[in-house]
Amino acid sequence: MPRREISMRIGIHPALSRQSGGIYQYSTSVLNGLYAWSGGKIDGVGSCTDRFVVFAHDPDRMTIPASLKDKWVVRSFRPPWSPGPASEPHEVSDPDVVYPQPDMRAWLEECGVEMMVYPCPHRLSFESGIPYVLAIHDVQHRLQPEFEEVAADGEWERREYLFRNGARYATLVLVDSPTGKEDVLTCYGSYGMTPERIKVLPFVAASTIDTQRAHLHQERVRRTYDLPARYLFYPAQFWPHKNHLRVVEALGALRCRDGVSIPFVMTGSASGSLREQHHRKVLRRAVELDVADQVIDLGYVSDDDISGLYAGATALVMPTFFGPTNIPVLEAWSLDCPVVTSDIRGIREQVGDAGVLVDPLSVEKLACGMKSIWEDEPLRHELIRKGKNRLSGYGRSAHDRRLVEIIEEAKRVLIHPEPRVGARI
């Protein structure tokens, strides 16, 4: 007997600011997957009978494909009665004390929403009481609380409030990898999280990466920014965990010890006190090590520029401390850019033998990895080939089909719920 279709009105609250980095890219991937499903453009899945509401902080800048306007609407995420943005944070003293928002629940119900999708953790997922699917990208505040960006000035408590309750009350939780699933289960299994409620949806390269015209962007950005013929590239906001500092120190070691001078191009936001502080520290260290002439800081650049910078780079260098997996690796592979990245749990499984893996704590090992990718052309060609093969496991079609499977499962769970620990009464 064929399975009965379940039609719902589904809300989605994506992060639509490009300054959000990977969260923005993930949000657009989820949106594009749902667009494809609505438009009947995903092979191997049934037709979509659901309706969707996008809740945006800036709805005037949100564009729905013209062919889907019978199934999609855009609403402001600030209800008419709200005195301020719905995302204003609480002071969190006890992560187990939830601040319910019945007015928000009533408003979402007035909008006809039966289930929400949150591409990144948001307190209204569990505070509003509307069933939801929630993405948890990492739990680094639990795993590496020594980094200020996830622990200082109340950030640990804020994240724990979001993630603990987000996991506890979610219909389903999205993670990027089996490693991510293991992390969420380890941290929140005692709060009602169970393996069957955690669904792996691997990252895909950002939809903004222009693989078709990257060579044209490559020549343009080289002229625009007066770039050298060869350079290493790192697109990342200036958080301490991104590890720009050790890249600069590796440049210094190579220049002093080996006489090797490698240009290094950085892009990304340095806004906010912590990022500004770290950005200044990185540039100051470059001066101290006499490599300031090798460090090219472009700041925030457009999506087309990012495509051109990848295409023109000798390699991506990304010695981050955070994972479990990372989108820039996929972007580099899609544009024939070899990868040097961190030999740590999660990233190690993502990259396999399709990159040079280095200890992100070791300036010496990072320098060796950078030197090998810079000087060994056969190695670069081998990694480009292996990267393309590896990328086949992170295809957009597979991502979209998996996303649909997860949404359909969440709908079935809501229609036929089973009692579980941590569920609301």
C-alpha cells in the first residue's frame, strides 16, 4: 500500500546575512533544496504538497523564485506585537530554565505554521512551542571552551541554553557528519537526545560558488587586487579558532629558515571586539616576523570574488580548530584548489587522503605542509584529482534528496508521535 501523503505548512527561519559566513551558506543550501523540491526538480522523490513560509528579519530583500510563489510566502520575523527583535538574547543563569513565549506560538499558529525548520540554533525553536527541525553545527563550547568566542562573557551559557534545549525538544536534529552526531549524542544524550532523532545532512559547497565562470573571475580579481601569480588562500572570519596567527608564524618560519617567501591572501570579517582584536594581533605578528609584505588582507569580498580567489590560488590553507567538517574544503575541491587543513577528528574523516593534513597546534608541521603544497606540483595535481573524487560524495542532488527524506520523516513523527524522555507534556 502506498504511503499516505502528509501535507503541512512549514516555516523556515534562515540566516540570510552574508556576514554569517558558513551559517548563511548552510541556510541558502537548505532553502535551495526546499525550492527544488517544491518545483519538482529532485529526481527520485515524490511531489511536494507542502506550503512554506520564510521568516526573515529583512523580508524586502528576500526573493522567492517566481515559479514557486503559489507555494511560498515571506513574512517578517518580528510579529506586530513584538517590542523588539525576536532574537534579543536572555540573560541565562540556568540552561534548564526555558523562557516560554506563548505570544510567539500564537502568532506562528496564526500564520498557519505546523512545523518550523531552523538552519541554525535559535531560542525561539523551543521557546515558541511549535514543533521543529533544528541544525546543530558544532558543540565546540563543550569540546573546546578555551576559545573565547564560544565561552567568554556569558557565551558558554548562551550556547548551552540554545543547544541543550534545542536538542531536548526538537522533533529531529540535523548534523553535518557522523562525528557531529556522536558529539551531540555525547553532550546531550542525558537530556533526552537519542540516536534516531539525529539525522546526518552533509554540507555541500555554497551555491554562490561559480564553478562555470571561475576562470573569468580569477583574471578579474587578480587585476582588481593586484595579486601575485601564485598565493595561498584562506577565506575565514577572524575568530581565534580559525588559527590565522599560526599561518603567519609558519610564513615567518619558512622565510627565516628556508628562504621561502609565500604570498598569503586572507578574506573575511574582522568586525566585533574579539575579531578586531585578533585581526590586529595577526597583522602585528606579521610585522614582527618580517612577513607583512607577504600577507594580503582583502577584508570582506563578494561571492564572485571568492570564486575567483579559489580558482587562482595555489592552495587553500585552513588550519582551523573547529569542525566537525567545513564548507571551504568542498568549495576548494569544486574549483580545483588543493587543500591544506587540520588533522583533527571530523576534518580527518571529511578530507581523507584528498588534502595535506597538519597538526593545527604545530607551527613547524603547518609550515612543512604549506611548503610541500607550494613546491610540489605533482602533489597538487594528485590532490586536485582526489578532491574531485571526494567531492562526489557531497553532491547537491544527494543533499537535496536527503533533506527531503528528513523533512518527510519529521512530518511522520509529528503525525504519529512516540513518547520520549525530555519531550514536552
